[in-house]
Amino acid sequence: MPFAKWQFRISQFVRSSLFLAYKLTVYFKNTIILLIKDLQEKAKALQEEIQALKEWKKIRKENLKSLQEETRNMITAFQEKNKAIWEKNMTLWQKSMILWVNVKTLLTEEVEIWGEDLDQWKIGLDLWKKELDHWNEEQGFLAK
């Protein structure tokens, strides 16, 4: 093979290889540019979503704070209402305890006063009941 032909083929091969390399370089360059643009768009969309989530979180936090304040106010009002009722109940309970102490004292005093006479009084009461029963029987007998 003559040198000129051989040189021509090598130059053709080099040209085709260089052209292929150039085409591949341009293809990869365009692909990378498209990927970069796509990633930039996605990053921008992600930033917007992050901002929207931050705003939503802020609004939610404010709503929760106001809800907590309302709940605290309701609890405070309920406790104040119950406190008044509880104080009334405590006053009533104290008066009841005083009454029972007075009743106990009165009964104790009566037992001390009657003492031995209490047994005599019970016997007299039993006799009176018997007399009443006899009288009722007589009334029933006379009514017939």
C-alpha cells in the first residue's frame, strides 16, 4: 500500500474519530446542560415547597398557641366556677359537721340527764304501749 493511501486512510480515521469525539462531547455537553437546568428547576421548586411548609408550620404554630390560650382561659373559668361551688360545699359541710357535733352533744347530755331514769322511762313507755294495745282491742270488740 502506498504511503499516500495509507496516510489518507489514517487521516480519514483520525477525522472520523475526532468527529465522533466531537459529537460525543457536544451530546454530553447538551445532556449535562439539560440535567443542570432540570436540577435547577427542581431545586427552585423544592425551595418554594420548603417556604410554603415553613409558612404552614408558622400558621399552625400560631393556631396551636391561640387554641392553647383559649383552652387555658376555659380551664381557668371552669376552675373559678368550680372553686365558688367547692367553697359553698365546704361551708355546707362544715355547718353539717357543726350540726352533728351539736346533736351528739345534745344526745350525750340527754343520756347523762336521764341516766338511770332512762330505763324507768323505757319501762313506762312499754306499759303505755300495752295499755294502748288493750284499749284498741276493746274498741275493736265494742265496734263489733
